[in-house]
Amino acid sequence: MGSKYSKATNSINDASNLSYGVPFENYRVPFVDLDEATNNFDDKFFIGEGGFGKVYRGVLRDGTKVALKRHNPDSRQSIEEFETEIEILSFCSHPHLVSLIGFCDERNEMILIYDYMENGNLKSHLYGSDLPTMSMSWEQRLEICIGAARGLHYLHTNRVIHRDVKSTNILLDENFVPKITDFGISKTMPELDQTHLSTVVKGNIGYIAPEYALRGQLTEKSDVYSFGVVLFEVLCARPALDRSEIMSLDDEPLKMGQLEQIVDPTIAAKIRPESLRMFGETAIKCLAPSSKNRPSMGDVLWKLEYALCLQEPTIQDDPE
């Protein structure tokens, strides 16, 4: 969206235009407005911290609720990743991607401004000290996975590899609609016949695909692998690194008895076996050691939608 805020002195290289032809100026917001929106970045507006820096909530002068990601000078993430985030989100628009409101690069600052997501990230609703008192239902988890898969499928059809898919990078709005975030290390596939990108390995241990971790070969199937880890987090409500039981499920055909043993006990009794099997088989295929044996994100999306359909008789029969 175009910004109505005043222009500032350029500090981003080649700031007149991005590689996709989207003017940087359309998104530039003065620092004074962000300072005002957060009461001088008061700690009471602090909502989290990642590799880029601290995240604050705020309200702009026009009443828009925003999340501000402020770069930490000690962070390893650079101006290149700052620019990449702006580039990707200024040409990619989808209901399941976060919306970029703008950015600020005044006073040696690098600040990214997004729509505020009321319900935080997916991980916080699955496990951790800040876990809500009410566990998400299986149907709700399926719908979140489907929405995230739609966002990733959209990226892949636009030849964008996210490169950092994880449960903390799936945000939830006030209606628990999922939106993919954090595009600083994303890559685009420039050639239609290009099979992979050779690049430095970045991302989080526990989510990185084997071929990417060992050989630096990045493809869309690398995202599929990472998303498979997220699917198991959703199913088990456990961290990605706690995967000893998950990896024991690699043998085919999938054993329902094994799968049932690792399901989050708060929802286990409410999942139809057919829905659980479809979801589990899909997640297992995403984690195939060889990228050629993994499904496309479009196939994953279809299977997840089918898993929800298989659960729907339970939804209709439930008097609540």
C-alpha cells in the first residue's frame, strides 16, 4: 500500500526503485511517527525479539495498529536482509502473508512496519510458558496449517523460497487467520529452468532440509521439509528439536498405532482416524530425506484440505 507519510533522506542503496519496480518511497515512514506510536519505544510496548531485533506494538496517527521490528545494531542480519524483506512484501500480496505497512531508515535506524497480529505466533499456542489456557482444537489447527500452506504455495508459484519456515514465523490475527512472516533471508529463483540455488546455509536447526544443510542446495522442497516439521509441531505440541519419535515414523506404510502415541493428548480423542492418517502421511512425506520424494506445496495443501474434509463429520455431529 502506498504511504501518506513524508519522504526522508535515502539511506538504502539504490533507494529509488527495487528490483521489482516498486518505489521505496511509497513505503517510507518518518521516525518521529514511529517514536510517537510506541511512546519512544517504551518497554511496555515490547512484544518479542528475534534475530533482526526487538518487536514493538504501536498505533499510528491514523489509528492503524502495527508491529514494529527494530534492527539491533549487534544483529548479524544486515541491510541486505532489510531490503529483501521490503522487496518480497512489496510485490507479494496474499491473505496468508503479513502486510507490509512501511519502513524507516532515518537516524541509522532500520525499522520494518507490519499489520499487528493480535494472537502472536503459532508456537505460542502449541507449547511454552505463555501457552493459553484453552488448547486449539484439531479443526482449528488444520485450518491454520491450510492457510499457511496457501501462503507458501503462493510464494512458490511466484518463484520465492521462504528459507525460514517455522512455527514462530506463522502469525495469527484476531480471528486466528495465519500469515507467513520474516522474509529477510528469502530467495527468488531467477531462471525458469534452474533446479536449485547454491547458497550459504541459513535458518534454524531442526527445520533445515538435509540437502540444504549438507550441500547448500536450496529449492522449494526445502520449504516443504521445514513445513513438515511445523506439521508435526502442530500434531504433537512439542518443539521441533524433540523429534526422536517423529523420525521413527519414516518407515512406510505409516503405522497408525505409532502416530496415535505422539499426538497432543489434549486433542487425541477428538481426531477422526481418517483425518489423522491423511495428515500424518502428508507430514511424513514432507520430511522425506530426498527432495525429489517430497510433495509440492500445492500437493500438501490439497492433502491438508482433504484431512479437514475427513474431520468434518465430527464437526457436524458435535452438538456444541
